[in-house]
Amino acid sequence: MNTSRLITPTGSFVIVAVIVAALLGIGFGLVEAWTVAIAGALLLLVAVPFLAGGRSYEIRIEASRLRVVAGGEVRLEVEVQNPGATPTLPATAELPVGPALRELPIPLIAPGSSTTLPLDVPTPQRGVIEVGPVTLARRDPVGLLRRELTWPDTHLLHVHPITTALPPGAAGLVRDLEGDASKRLTDADLSFHAVRDYAHGDSRRHIHWRSTAKTGTIMVRQYEESQTARSAILFDANLAEYENAEAFELGVSVAASLALQAVREGRERFVGTQWEPGRERSAIDGLEELPSRTPTQLLDAWSRVNSTAEAAPLEYIARGLAQSRRPLSLVALVTGGVPDPTRLRRAAVAFPPDVTVLTVRCAPLADPAAHHSDVGSVLTVGALTDLPQLLLRRATV
């Protein structure tokens, strides 16, 4: 428990008035000034006893859960114990819940007893809500002085974005264990391509003995590199690319759903958004990588994603990812309904031809649509429930 004593603005005014009045009384001998100085000093002296003593409370905050989906509610319980030998009088405690300040009436508590104060916290929006610390304030009747007792028990409540379940592999991820064969050749993989002459340094276990017997020259197997499901989900956090805040939250839900599906399927992945000052910068210029080792860690990261008006454009971050030479098979670009088709195409062509590019435009109430071209697919999502159907439709094309 921490204790702090504060002088309220009213108390500061009275102190200044006492000093000024005392100086006037000394300098000019004004009786009125001495009257003001004495009256103010008496008020301050009377206020001090109201701050004396303390409360022998032990206060803890208990939460039914620290993670909830936007639109839900969390039940908090503030447990107040009186470990002292005398009863504690009723009091009012203050509990910060995000930007709001909630007042908790504490009843009279007998010695060695406790009471539990329930508190429901609505979570209508995605974000991180800091709960605590509990503060008990004591003040005099006039409001000149204030004494605060603080119990430093705080919790972070993560409000996750709304997500939707996606059909396995419907986002274009590779369905089989081995992966699809790419056009890149390698000396060790699962997809056999051809045989070639032995070169110094080749492993003897790749020697193709039947071809060697026919030609009289040592021949080794050559493979096509399997393209496993290495996916990247890029979320456009530039607020100017969305029609409104609702569209931005729809974009967060779409990107979080795609990323969550990749985590659950165990795919190699890169989940990123535009870098924002004060956040951890990725090795790729202009991007911040969101941690995604587990679904909980990923959703916690999405709770912290904010819109920004100074983000790099989608084309820039797409080009940065493409130039990073990460081995990718699928890139999902999630943006708003503002970028025109020319800009979306410019972002998609930054990736090699063997990378599938899926662009998702988020525009609330828009008719769901899917357009396919030589550089990828563009989906228009008007509601989060449109996404699974559009991905299934794309998978059958």
C-alpha cells in the first residue's frame, strides 16, 4: 500500500491567500488582512486531523478472465479484507478501468472479516484495458487537503478482435504434408524431377544407381523444391485507406482470422502491419511483425494494433516484404475499400509469379465479390461472415 498527501486546488488557493494576507497585515497593518490570514490558517489546521490515521485494508482485484472478445463483458471482484483489530468505517474507493473511473462503496467491515465488491466491465471495443490500482481517498469537509491510499494491484484486460473460423486450406494454403512442387530445383526434397551428372560435393545417398548402370557415369537425383505453406498476412493500418472506423475494425477481424488459421494449421507465417513509432520495428523496412507463436499471443497482439495516419502505403510494405527474399507461397494483403484496382495490382505484382497473392478489401455493407486475374485474387468483404464463403469459392476456381 502506498500513501500520498495532496493539496487540492482549493487548498492551494487558501495557502496563497493566507501568505498574501499575512504579508499585507505585516506591511500595512490591515486588520482585514490579518483576519483573512488567521481564518485561512485555522481552516488548514482543522483539515489536517481528517487525514490522520489510516485504513487497515488489504485489497485485491480478481478477474474471471483477462481475455475476452469484443462485445462481451468481464466480471471483476474486488476483495477487501480488514486484518486489523477494530472495525473499519464505510468508505468509497476509486478504481480506474481504462479511461473511466469507477467508485466502489466499501461497507463497514468487522475485524478479521472481508467483503467482495462485484464489478461488471463491458468490452464493446477491441483494445487493452488497464484495471487498477485501487485508490482510497480521504479529504476534509472543505476540500483543502486530500490523502490517497493506493493498493498497487493492476491487471491488463485484452479485448480480442472478433474472428471467424475459416475452412481448412480455403485461404490457398497447401493442403498436403509435402507441399506443392515449385519450379525451383534442389538436391534434396520430396518431389523427384530428373537425374544429372554427379558433381563434386554431392551426397552419395542421392546417387541414382539404375541410371548410373545404364550410362556408365555416376548420376544423382535432382528434385523440385516443395513449396510448403509459408504464408504472410499484411494488414494495412493506414486509416486513410478505410471509409470509417467500422471498416478498420472489419479489416482487423479479417486479418486476425487469416493469421489465426495459419497458426492453428501450424503453417510457417509472417504476420505484420505498418511500423508505428514506439513499437518494435521488424527487420523489413516499414513493417512491424506481430508475435504469433500461439493463438493467444497472436490475438493479444491484435488487441494492441492501432490505426495511424502516417503509415507507409500498402504498395511500399508489399514491396519491402517481396524484396526481403523470404520463401513464401501465399501473401494475404488486407486493406480498406479506398485503394483503387491500380494500386492493388501494383502491390500484388511486387511478388514473384510462384507466390499466390490474395487481396482482401474491407468495406462494410458492400456486396461480397471475388475477382481473379493473372496477379492474384481480390476479395471484397462487406461483413466478416462473407470471408469463409469467398475463400471457398476461390478455392474451387
